[in-house]
Amino acid sequence: MKQKPEASVPRAPDSGLQTPQRVIVGVRGLVKEYGKGQVVTRALSGIDLDVTAGEFTAMAGPSGSGKSTLLNMIGGLDTPTAGTVEVEGVDMASLSGSGKSALRRDRIGFIFQSYNLIPVMTAMENAEYVLMLQGMKAKERRELVAQVLEQVGLAGLSNRFPRELSGGQQQRVAIARAIAPSPALVLADEPTANVDSKTGEALLDLMRQLNEEKGVTFLFSTHDPRVMRRARRLIRLKDGAVEGIRHQDGNGPLPECD
């Protein structure tokens, strides 16, 4: 039986064309603690952060700095201990579990280091999966996804299964899946971690191109100095707090790796 899609998540009023000043994500006083009693680990310590439309921003820091936790909070995959997260003016805390799922489906794209492709689905089927959940008709979504696969360099490979693709090609399918629904934001968690350096550079070229030509907003969590160099805003985290923020042109020298 075909499952009826959930209602779309409410979003803030749109004044028309997107501008770099339009806030996509607003984080205020964000705290996340794990554990109970005397054994409590604080992963985030009162973070304030805005992400605006059109950004190409990376969060960097040593393991345990809180960058993946913060990305999960923004994506509604985890719940804060204190503070607020808003996506397009919608407070995550105001949404039910199904509401958060609908927000992720409609407004947030995800790219994971492990690709997270469905092995029994072809590249086309993986890339159109979110569109199918949104209820788009088969013919329309196939036409759209064919265009997106061509944009990410996978023309002619739409009928291949993940096992028949290289790591870089699988990550390109994941990028296609993330951008096909035209989300407000793409969250990329270590997207270059499982590919070689040449493939990683090619993937970053692709994502920068999508950012510059299509206006796709990217927020990365990364250890990779190449991602840090390409970012136009680099947010350094340490011990669950923002240590510093640097604006850059995205073409500078490789920074030191954490």
C-alpha cells in the first residue's frame, strides 16, 4: 500500500528571492549533555550560531569538540539538553517526531561519510528516494533525477547498484539524493573521509560548483584540511564551544589538520 506523505513542515514566510542575509539555521544557547548523576559529559556548551542562505561553511575541531553533535542537533537527529535550534524559523522543539522527519525530508539534505545508500536500489532509485517520499509522481521525479545525476557526473550510470560504483561515485549519488529535492540546507558529515585525495578534491569541486551556480547552502563537519580551505567561513570548535570563526575566500593554503 502506498504510504501517504506527511504534511509539509511549516516554514518562515519567504520574501521572494533568497539573499545571503536570510537565516536558514539559528542556534541559541545550545547545550547537550550525555549521562546521568555524577557521570555527565557535556558535548556542547552554550553555542550561538547562525547559518544564512548561500553559505559554504565548515565546522572543524579535534575529535570530541562537538562538531558532529552540533550537526545532528541542526538536523533534528538529536535533542538538546538546553537551548534552541530553529530551521527556517521553525523551532525544532515545537515539532513532534513525525514533524522532524517531515522537516528533514522537505528542507534538509544529508551527506554522510559512509554514503548511506540502499544497496538493493540503483543509483537512480537512491537519488529519487526522498522525492518519492515527498509524493512526486514517478515520471516527474525520474526526469528531475536524471538531470541531477548528469550534473554530478553520473550520466549513464543511473541503473548501477552501489556495489557496482566506486566510493567517489557512491558519494556523488549521495550528493544527488541530497540536492534533488532543493533543500534549504545540506548537512555534510565528513563527506571526504572515505575517498582518496583526488576523489575528495573532485567532490569538493562539485559541491562548490553547486553552491556557486545553484545557491545550495552547505554546512560541513570535517577533519579534512581540504574542506577547511574550501570553506568561506571556518568555525573552530573546542570542548563543545566555538573557539573562533574565520571568514576566508575559499582558495587559501591548506590549514593545519587537527
